[in-house]
Amino acid sequence: MKLYQRIFIFLIFTLTISLIKAQDTGFTVQGAVQNRTMQGLNGVSVFVENTKIKTKTDQSGNFKISYKKGEATLVFSLDGYKKIKKKINFGSEISPVNIQLVEDHAAVQEIVVHGKGKVKALQDGAFTVNAIDVAKLANTTADLNQVLNRTTGIKVRQQGGIGSDYNFSINGMSGKAVKFFIDGVPLEMLGKGVDLSTLPVNMADHVEIYKGVVPIHLSTDAMGGAVNIITPSSSKNYLDASISLGSFNTQRINLNGQFKDDKTGIIMRINSFYNHSDNDYLMKDMKIWNAAKNEYELKNLKRFNDRYQSVFGMAEVGLENKSWADSFFVGMSQSVFDKQIQTGSNQEVVYGGVKQNGQAHNYFMKYKKQDCSMIIWM
């Protein structure tokens, strides 16, 4: 293991221990919020005044919230009810806190809020950008290339099955003029086994496609545009798994999940996939040299030496909505790919048993506080 990798692992270990110790100093208060008829109120906002620490009541009106030891003011609010504040002594509060909200008859009976989601806000922004919501396509057999190929101004030309080379163009610009990112990190840093043709749609919440001018936070020299894949950022626990089988021994397996410990607030995430295909489909009317006849002839041949397989895994752990950070995560990723090389389209030159393989290891740290963000990737 290289020296910088050892240093990075040591820093991760030290920071994780510090965060766990910091969480041990928190104290939890629980209780219930009810109306005048003693029925539990769902969705009541409960937060510590002058902080970003907050929670909501469940369907029964129950809540739990953690804060450092000492006295603090809890604020309870719900549309249609009067806001209530109550002083709580974290660390010495024993009995459950019971709150009763009173209806606010002076409040407006009906409120219509017109807002913009992430996708709509991007589309209406200053940049020329297409924002595609791919969350609704989760657990389909399509990859990101197939999804983006349906977008205006995007053209994807793929030479074959899974793992084959492809050309991605935005308004006619392609090659090095177009850059690819995942959560603002260059996709190429994850290894050659990770690209738009192998990434499953399950790993993306939405995709931002910038045409021409690229925002400064992507820090790139792309002249033709950029594609930024945004992964899910929900704070809820989830587990998403899918398996798809296809022709030519094609297998695609995806496993993504997140677990949040309510007591400590620590969030653990995992994203992974496995792709395999023999790509031994039938090629019709291939030009083959016949030495006996001293001429070319057309034959239908089964493609060989074109197997492709790739494995990717990424795990991260961190915290969100803290006084010192909106989000802080450390983690690592690894990708491995194995690709056999076929001959050209005319089959005039036989390469033999040529293959290409490789692997990539990465360690990273992500920090975000309001309008300030930092990503360190090694």
C-alpha cells in the first residue's frame, strides 16, 4: 500500500473515531404532539431553536430529537395550528414531553404553494441545461446511455453490446470536448470499467446535461458540454436491488442502499453493480478472405473473443445536517473490468486472444456547508 493511501486511511479512522465520540455527548428527548381531542398529529416540525437540528412527528404524533447536554428551546409548528415553544433540559429530562397544539382559526384555510423541483429549477436556470429525472426509470434494463440517447441534442452511437466502444455527442460535439461527472467528480477517476454504458439507472436520481457553457463547480475545460450524474441524497433508509438477464449470456446485477442510525445520525451508503456479456451474437455478410479462391467472400459468423465483465463498488459513511456541516462523508470505491478485444468490422486482421483489463482504487472525502463545498478524491 502506498504512503498516501496509508495517510488517507489513518485520517479517515481518526475522523470517524472523533465523530463517534462527538455523538456520544448528545442526549435524546422523546415525546408526543396531540390536538385538543388527544389525537396524535403527523408531520409536526420539531426543531431546536437557532440550530439546524430538526425532526418531524410520525403518524402517531411521536418524535425523538437529540442535542448536546443543557437547556434548549424546542419549537413545534404545523400549518393550521399555533406555534408552541418549550424549554427542555437535555440530559436530565426523564418523562416524555407531551405537547398539545391549538388550532389557529386566523390562519388561511387553503394555501397553494407553487415551487420548483430540482429538475425544473435547473431547466429554468441561467445555463443551457437539460435535467432528466431518471428516478422513475429505476429497476429497468436500460443503461444511462440508452436513457440519454432519447434527449434532444444528444446522440449516442454504440458499436455493439455491453462494454463496446461508443461515441457520445452533444449538439455535434464529441470526444474530449464532452466531459462526464458523477456528483461533480470526473467519471474517469472511477476507472475505465465505469462509464455511461455500464452505469445502471438505479444509481442516478437525475442527470444534468450542460450544452456549451459549463458551471464553474464542475471545474472542467469541456468546450462541447458536460454530463453530471447526481446520485440519490435522501436521508431515509432504503435498499434497492435488481437482476436482469438477456441474450448472449448477458447479466446485470445492481445493489444500492443506505442505512441511517437515528441515535448517532451516522449515515452509511453503498452503490455497486456487476455487468457480464459474452457478446457472441451472429454477424451477417462478413467479408472473409478465402486463400484457396484468392478472393473475399461473404459469410455469417458468430462473434468470438468479445466477452466483457465489470464490477464496481463504492461505500461511504458520514453525517448530515450538523451545526458544523450540512454534509460530511468519507469513503472508498473500487472498480475492476475485463474486456476481450475483437477484430475490426471487416475481419481482415485477426488479433488473436487479445484482451484488456484494469482496476481502480479511490479514497475520497466530501464536505459541504451552505454555499461552500469541498471534494478530495485520491
